[in-house]
Amino acid sequence: MFHDALVSFAERRVIYMKYSQRIQELPPDERPYEKCLSTGPENLTDSELLAVILRSGTRGRSSVQLADQILHLGRKEQGLLGIYHLSMEELMQIHGIGQVKAVQIKCIGELSKRIATREARKLLDFHSPDTIAAYYMERMRHEEQEQMICAMLNTKNQFLGDEVISRGTVNASLVSPRDLILAAFRHRAVYMILVHNHPSGNPEPSKDDLLFTKRVWEAGALVDIPLLDHIVIGDQQYFSFRQEGLLS
């Protein structure tokens, strides 16, 4: 058994040495790590950026080739955006991607989403549907199910926080006006704004969206917590009930 372990270790070392040798044989400007150091990360391709994170490839394939395979695996989208939609299990089906690399890849998607949200937060103005949509866009546009979020504001239209009221099916969000009013009470809100996504990417409100918004507007008026807007998030586009004159 000890002899077998030594042989196994020796075989792995030979494989690693061969892989390292192949990388070293590449011109310096084709090695992603060295290329990043010499020219900056902005000059790396998507595959090279991901290869730097992966650090190593597998037998017969460099880290860049492995990264390229991952970028073409997406079901809904390919490329970097496709990573967000891949599950841990799907990533681990690729030869050379174990649990550690799968976690690293998923964290890249989450990190990029949070960076985009933090940048949008700096410009957030609740009088401007553009900035509200920008703030929630990266958080919601990749979701494969509908979500309903209630954003709560104080008397000065300052952000008190938000709450996910419902996670629905692919084409419906199961929520009642009562849930939204209770969330507003919990935050001691004076105003509220609804935000929900359409997984189809088309933000045009459905008939159900129109009826639901009317019910929430009426419920808010009864308890003196006005609904300022309802924004539907699509893929890089949005629909604002307030902008379209549908809240009166």
C-alpha cells in the first residue's frame, strides 16, 4: 500500500511537471498570470481572466482551455454571464473542476454582482426610477424565478431597507398587499416602492401586474403608506409605473 502511494505521488508529480513545462514553453505574453502582470487585467480575455482564478488546468488542457470550456457551458447565456446560472453540480461535471474550483467560480459571479450593486447605491435617488432600476438590476435580472421586493423609505425619502416579500414560480410571484403593508410597518416606513423581476427579460407588466399594483396602491392609501412606484426589472431594461403615469 505504501509502495502504491509512492507510485501515485510520483505519477502526479510527473503530470504536474509536464503541465508546468507546457506553460513555461508558451510565450510570456500568452501566459495569463504573466500577461496580467505585464499589461494589466484589462488586457486579458475572459478565458484568461478566469484562468488566473483557476490557477491550473488538467491533464492535456491548460487553465485557459479549461476556462474556455466553462465559458461555453452556460444554458441561458454563455460567456461570463453564463457562470452566474451554472450550479455547483454542473461545474463539477467538467473534468478538472472539483469542489474548490467550483466554489471559486461561483464566488466570482456573486462578487461581480455585489460590486455592481454597491456602485449603483452611490447614485440611488428614490425620485429617479432610473437609479432605482440600476440599483436592483444586477441583483434581479439573472434570477430564474420572480421575486418581489419592497423598498421602504422614511419621511425624507431616505432608504430604510428592503425586504424580499416573495419568491415565486418562473412566471408568477405569490404575494398579497397585506404582506407588503406588514413589511412597511416592521420598518416604520412612510413610503414604499415595489420592485420585481420578469425572468423572461421583458419588463412589460402583465394584466396581473396591473391589477396587483392597483390593490397595493389602494391598501397603502388606507394605512397612509403611499406606494411611490412599482418597477419591473427585465434584462438591462425596466418599466416604471410612475413614469408611465399608472400611479395616481
